[in-house]
Amino acid sequence: MPKEMLPIVDKPTIRFIVEEAKKSGIEDILIVTGKNKRSIENHFDANPELEQDLKATGKTKLLKLTQEITDLGVNLYYTRQPYPAGLGDAIYHAKSFVSNEPFIVMLGDDLMKDKIPLTKQLINDYGKTHAPTLAVMKVPHKEVSKYGVIAPEGEIAPGMINVKYFVEKPEIEDAPSDYAIIGRYLLTPEIFNILENTKPGRGGEVQLTDAIDTMNKTQRVFAHVFTGQRFDVGNKEGYLETSIQYGLQHPEIRDALKKYIIDLSKKLSK
């Protein structure tokens, strides 16, 4: 199963990504898929036979959930990455879709929670700077080697950092800061020519961070410090934590889940 289809309570992860885009005012969404990811496209397809069956059997809650999938109010498009060659290569496959407009990149294994969606925050930043902007967050120093990291060069406004350079997954002792790039980017079309000429980097893949660092040498790229909640479903621990956090906010199960956690904690503390 693609990680984008991992269920968080009663929705796959990709649904939360699409819903964040919709709440941020985005109507046209391109999903880059690949081998063994056909289930992503199938999820968003209408299923009239299932809807009719649910209606006939009076399963109104399930019917509502099914109809919500096709009533998202966005236009979904798909393109395939023939083989996994890095995030930079995946982004390059969006070139014809994006044309000459700024665009948002949203990674399918990062969920964000805040009063204003993080994607909307980046769009608001672009309205002020007209410059590419990446979302960053402080992480424990021992974890910096898991991320792309920025070398900050002072704030231009509260929560908006001027960046000296970017580095992909540095060794802990070489990390220029604890500000890690997280899964939201606002980029401009100039990135495509840079990606086309970016040689494979760490892991033999075309690294988006490398291309952004090159872009930063000719036009400013800023970092937006995210202060909301980030949930990483790309690993087992993060997935379990995300499911619990979202479950505790789900109106149908939160009370039962909270009671279970309290009862379990009492047993574990004995």
C-alpha cells in the first residue's frame, strides 16, 4: 500500500493533503504517482454502484463518507514518475502542468495542523515577497541528518528567514542549523530549468534541495518558520502518533479512545 493511502482513522493520508490544498484556495491539483500507486487514483474515482448499494441498505454514514470523496470541489490530475529518481525528478514531471505559474509542492507523508493551513501561509508570504518560500521547523539536533537543512542569515520579518544556503541531509556535526525543511514548498517555474541540469546527489537521486540551493544563488529563496503541528506518517512511530492524535479529535471515537489511553496508562504504570 502506498504511504499516501495509509488510513488516519477513516481517511487516507492523501485526503488530508488534498483538503489542505482546497482550504488554501487551490483548485487544480496534480498528483505524481508511480509503480504500485494506482490505488491513489482509484480512491478519488466515483463509485456509483457502491453508493447505490449503501443507499439501498440505509448505511447513510458510509454513503456520506463515499460521496465526500468525489465532492471535494477540486480538479485532480495525475502523472506517473516512471521510476523513483528523487523528489527533484518527481517535481520535474509537473513542468507542463505548472506552465509559467508559481506552484505549491505538498509531500504526501507530512500532515500539518494550524489555524491557517500551512499552504495558505506560504501563499500569503508569496503575496508579499514574490519569491520562492519553503516551510521549515526546528527539530532536535540529533535528527538533522534526516532532513534538508537551511543556513539562516537573519529574519526579514517575524518567522521569515533569509537563507544563506541549503544542504540535503548533512552530518550532524556539519549541520548549519536545526531548521529542517518540511513537506511544503512554494516554488516558481525557474526551478524546472535548474532541475533539468541538476546532477544526481545524495543517494543517486535528483535532490530538490540541491536545485533550490542553486536557485538561491540567483534569486532569493526564503524560509517560513512553521509553528503549528507536524505529523510525519512516513515512519511507524510517526504513523501511530498521528493516528492517535487525529483519533482524539474525531467526534465519533475520541471519548472511547481517550478512556482506552487512560486505562492503558494506568496498567503500564503498575
